[in-house]
Amino acid sequence: MKTYFGIDIGGTTIKFGLFHEDGELLEKWEIPTRKEHAGALIPEDIAFSLKEHAEKKKLTMAEISGIGVGVPGPVTEDGVVHQCPNLGWGTFSVAEKFQELTGVENIKIGNDANVATLGEMWRGGGKGSENIVMITLGTGVGGGVVIHGKILTGSRGAAGEIGHLCVNYHEPDTCGCGKHGCLEQYASATGIVKEAKRLLARDSRETKLRDMEKLSAKGIFDAAKLGDTVALELVEQLGFYLGMASSYLAQIVDPEVYVIGGGVSRAGKILLDAIEKHYDENVMDALKQKEFRLAELGNDAGIYGAVKMVLS
Amino acid sequence: MKTYFGIDIGGTTIKFGLFHEDGELLEKWEIPTRKEHAGALIPEDIAFSLKEHAEKKKLTMAEISGIGVGVPGPVTEDGVVHQCPNLGWGTFSVAEKFQELTGVENIKIGNDANVATLGEMWRGGGKGSENIVMITLGTGVGGGVVIHGKILTGSRGAAGEIGHLCVNYHEPDTCGCGKHGCLEQYASATGIVKEAKRLLARDSRETKLRDMEKLSAKGIFDAAKLGDTVALELVEQLGFYLGMASSYLAQIVDPEVYVIGGGVSRAGKILLDAIEKHYDENVMDALKQKEFRLAELGNDAGIYGAVKMVLS
């Protein structure tokens, strides 16, 4: 059976997976990301680690059928990364670099959020569909679009930047990206807390949220599940923003399944229900009643998706 | 040289084009759309007209290398049309029907707005790029998305429904689709006039628009070009809605070129400039400064795009 490597390069650690072509994960491991010298050490660290783990499995690099790599920055179809400040990288062909270092020809590079979406399509919450959108709610809001089983990359590698869809034209505060009213300002873990603080400041109703020592997205969902009116209102508002963004996605790419991932998605059904309600209110009839599901692969989505890129 | 037919089925007329594979349009003609009997006559009317025109050119149907067809309703990749009230059609495989009637194997069916987008990519305003979005501003607002030279169809054939992107959460009036705040409510020819009337009703400033016997989108643009403050404000507002919708498109699919078509686009540069300004304000840095161009093929975009579907 053919063997593949899937790699997910993050700002802190680099995750690796050795896979069989049927999707079986044989081994996974990680190494720290050494960002010094503008990230110049990263490709060689990766190549070294790959060879080491291949040898342990009594494999030569010539026996590796492909290597997929997810990178935290915009990547075009040709495997060129366009500025990746998280790693210190400028613009260069990461695909060529890895071909050179490993001798493996079949190498594909993708944006990490897009690659994770492909992973969820293949083995996670999107299983069974080839047209999915993933929205990842963590420290920031990321996402990706997969159409006919392939990542939608875009002309500059910036497709699927769902976190920076505008969902509120009247937002006075500036997003990290410089715009106003981005989804990330409301639906990231920090955004959720910020919106809660805003509401508490202008609202005098009694709520468990006031008694919390440290307000958190989890605390807000927990209070909502226990029926706290203010917390429920916050979840409703979050559902509006996410439902609205999902409606844009539907009107433009008409996916079959929405997969919601990231730490915030641990809230579960209450979150999916809130999104779905506002989604249905904001799409044409022909687009109503899509599936909203939770992500399943957690931090492994990236290595699965990386391998899926080189399989197909 | 290989010969192809491109067909654009509209609610009133059916347009035909006979093309060489290099894109040369050898002949074009049209027939009325006979909608009686739930549109059952349409396929046979088309097949008859094709044979007649092939014979005139001393071609047999066996010498036709492919037929592409644009249809005013949702079409999935398999050539199945899903309800097409404009023609009276229910759900059936239009591709199979035409294979049966013509004996030609290479048949592709697409949604008319999507097919027109492909036509503009091939021979019109999008020439030179394989990643374009078209927004058509006419009686309604339509559009399409082409990625890597292929129409983005979506899981239910409803991708590219740009006219029903929500661009105003506070709109009290209902769109034809049943939602509120759709782009079509502001950027269609009738929407532009409606917004003008709204503004004139609540505003007492002097403006040429009040003297017009019949307010029209063209009249508003003409007044704006002559410096009429109120008309300029209306163009600015239109630019906001179109720029905002274009920003959603960028954040999701990252196209290279936006092509603006339909009757309203005859306003020209003043319209493109207004869209571009608001577009740049509402996208991430990596997506700024895209090309906004005017459509070039007019009513022929559909027959060009139909042929392009069967060429590739």
C-alpha cells in the first residue's frame, strides 16, 4: 500500500502524519517551529524529521508517494507561498523547495485553514460530501471552501477568508485586518467575550455572567444552556453573525455541508441550532436546510487534509 | 475545423450561435420560446432549428462536435435542470434529452447567468483571466462565478446567486425572493429608481431628478455625470452595495477580475469607480486592487459561454 506524509506547519509546532493511501494514520508526531533566520530552518528541519521517521519504518524517501503541506499564509495553486509573516517567510515556491530537499516529486502546498477543511471533508465532519465549507472558531475565525473535493484557492491564494467577511456595517471598532465589522470580531473566542462585555455594560438585567470571575465563551454557552436570558441573547446574536456569513457562502458557492470547528464549537448543538436558524432566514428557498455539523478531527484535520491533497 | 452550437434559452426567445472551435461566430439566429404544454415543445423546436441550420451549412449533426445550452434556472453538473418556472419545466436531465434528440454526445447544460459569465471570460470583459465574477445589472441582478475556467455550479446548482446576497440587514421591504436587503433590491434598474424615489421623498435638496418626467437609472447616472449632488449620492450608495457584495465574493472565492454587465452597466466608468472605491474599503489588504471591467458581449454572452462549456 502506498505511503504519504501529511504536514501542518504552525507558528509554534509542526505536526506530521504518516498515512496509508486508505487514510489510515500510521504514526503522528510533532517538532517545534524554529522561526529564527526568517524561517529558513523550517524546510530542513522538516526534511530531516521526515527522513528520520521514514527510516524508522524502514522506508526510503523514494518509497514515499507524496507529501502534502499546510502553511499559515496564502498559497496559490502552483505551490508558491505569498508572504507568511507567521513563519517569517517571504514569497517562494515551497513545493519546489520540498521537492529539492526530499527528492519526492508529488508535493502539494495549501493554506492551513483550507487544508484542514479538506481533512474534515475526507475523514471528519464533512464525510460523504465533496462540497463543504468549514468555519473554524478559535482565537481567530478561519475557514475554507472545498468544491468537488478540491480546495478553492483563489487567484491570490486568499479564497476562504471567511473570518473577514463583513457582517456588521456599523461596527466602530477596527478588526486586526484593518476593516470594520468582520465576522472574527464577533465569533472568535475573544470576540464572543467582548460582545458579552458590551452587552453587560449597557444592560442591567440579572445574569449569571456578571458573577463569573473570568468571562469566557465556554462560560457564556454554559449559562445559555441553563436558560440564562442574557447568555441566550448573546448566543442568538452570534448565530445571526454566523448565519449571515453562512448565507453569503451559500449564495456564492452553494455548499452541501457546513462544518463548524475550533474551540468555540465545543459548545455543540446550541451553537449549530443558532447558526442554522439565522442561515435559513437569510438564504433563498433553493438554498435552505443545509447540513450544519461539528468538526471531528480537531488538531489532526491539517495532516489529514495535507495527505488528501496529494492523493487526488 | 470543429463546429459547435451554443444555445441560450430565455423566457421569450431562444438564441443560437454556430461557432468554430477558435471562437469565431459563423452565424447567429433566434426563435421564439414556445412555453405552452409546460415547455414540452422547447427541446424539439431547438433540435429542429439546429438541424435546419446545420443543413444550410451542409453539415450533418454527426459533424457537430458539441452543443452547449444555457437555461434560466438551477442546473447541476450532471446536466439536470431543477425546476425552471420561466420555461414551465420541472426537474429532468436536459443533457440526456438533447443527446436523444440530436444524436450529439458532447452536450453540456448550465444556468444562463453562469454560462454568460463563462462567455465574458472567454471572449468578453474577462478575457485573459480564468477566475472571474460577473455581476449583471438589469431588470434583476444576476451573476456567476468562474474558477479555473470552469463555472462554479454548487451542490444544488444555485451557486453565483449574487443578486440575493444580503447587503442591508435593516431593509423593511421584501425582495421577490422573500428575503430582505438583497443586492437586487438596490442595484437592479428598478431598485435604483426605487432608492432614488425614497431619497427624494425624505430630502428637500434641489436636484435635476425632480424635474424628470420618468425617473430612470440612466437619468440618474446622467445627472450624476453633470455633478448633481443628489444623483451623485445615489451612485455612491449603489457603489456601497455593489462594493460590499463584491467584497463578500473576494473573501470567499478571490477572483481576479469583476465584470459588470447588463443595461445598468452602460453607465460606464462612473459606476465602476463607485464599486471599486467601496470594494477596496471592505476587503483585506491581500485582496485590494482587483480589476473591475465592463461586459463586452451583451446578449451574445450566453451563446459564447454555452460553446465554451463544450470546448473544454
